[in-house]
Amino acid sequence: MSIRGNSGFIDTDKRFGSSSGDTKGIIQREQHFLERTQGRFSPSGELLPPTPTVWYDAKYVTLNGGGTNVDVWSDQSGNGITASGNGSLNTPLYNSSDATFGGYPSLQFDNNDRLESLDDALLNCTNGFTIYFVTSIISFPSTFSFLAGFINSTSWTQGWGMYYYSGNWRWFVNNWNSSSTRVDMGSWSDFSNPHIFKLHYDRVNIKGEIFGTSAVAETTTSYSVAVSNPNSEGIRLGDGNSTTYQIRAKMAEMLFYNSPLSSDEQLQAEEYLKNKFNIS
């Protein structure tokens, strides 16, 4: 803070070139303040998340042959961990403007549609991770309907995964089939609204949460084992390492962090996604 003026001078002041010579001096108080913004503002004025390890925004895709299906979903993190169909004919349909997500684009995964990211050492998340999906679920066409996973083959005993099974969302770390390594998020019947799905692991707790119209409050399971990272695998979108385990869903954005975000960082990421897609 600074105070600037003319030190109390009150006699005739000719500094400003007054022809009449009757300009009196004045005292002016000017204050400047600094305030911590906690990441709420960026230089461009746009709210942004903490820099992700992998960042898929449906605005940045390449269509196959100029058609209507996505061939490549580009990574906006700067790490180059793109997702593609790896030559498969079954890739998601591209919607350049989707009313479900407030006019933002989306990728629609129907039945056998899938994408997989490049295998990259940056996906390893031994000491925990945080991941967010902006999605709208259409239906569950298979017994194990996988939204996404960083998993080994179809045994699902390494990495992490998010899937719907037997009337219940199960989000796991290391092992899909143990109540001690997952959070059970409950049943689902909302097939029209957008949501933010969150899975967070810090080697203290596995935490799951769903933001949106059919919200699910934070669900926690105590767990402290290192993440067993699968070899030669990327993040799979729309299946569980086999088209047998498919889902019908639209995805607008994904943020993946290969270490657990702090409370302030989680708040920043969530505010960014909520504001962008108008999800409360």
C-alpha cells in the first residue's frame, strides 16, 4: 500500500501551468492492495484446472477419413498421450455440439466403441492419483459395463477402473473383486443428465464422488497399498480391455493426474468442470 500526495502543501500551486495562479495544492490518497487468489484467476481470465497428466477435451479430435467417428482424441496436457482406436472400426461418434453438455462437443460410445491411450510411463501412479470424467450415461449393455480403466488384460487386478456391475457402480484400485479395494457408489437410473465422476486415491483412502443431478456424496474406503501399474497398457475408454465389457455413454472431458491432488487442487479442478458444463 502506498500513500501519495503533496505533503500537505496548501499555498498556490503552479506546477500544472495555471494562468490565473489560483490552483491550490491537494492531498490525494491512493491505496494498492494485493490479495491471494488461490488459483481462481488466470492471466486470460479463464478458470483452468491444475495441469493434468492427461487431458482429453472433446473439442480436440481427429475424425477418421473426415467422417463422423473419432480416430484420435488429442491430449491437451502437453505430454502427448493421445487416445485412438488403434485401427479398430469401432470408434465413438463425434458430436460437434451436444446440448447435454451445454453445447460443448462430445464423443458417443455405443456398444463396441472404444479408445485407448498410448502406453506411457507418466500413467504410472504408484502413490495415488485423481481422475475426473465429464460424462452422460446412456445405458449398460453388458454385465460389466466399463466407463474407463488403466487395467491388466481382463483380470482387472492391477491399476484402477470405473465400471457398473450388478446394479452398482464399482470404482476400484488394484482389484475389482474385493470390497477392501473399491468404493461402491450405488445404483444408477439417470440416463439423460451430465455428471462429473471422480475417483481419488492417496494411499490412505479410496474416494469416489459423483457431481450432478443424481449426485452421490463422497464415498470412502480405507486402503494404503501402492498402485500396481499394469505393463504395456494405456487408459481404456468405453471397455474393460475387451468389447465384451462395454458401455453406452457420452464423454466431454477427462482430467487424469498421476499423483493425488491436494484439497485446494481438487477444488480448482472441480470448479473448472462445474463452471464449464454448468454442473452443480
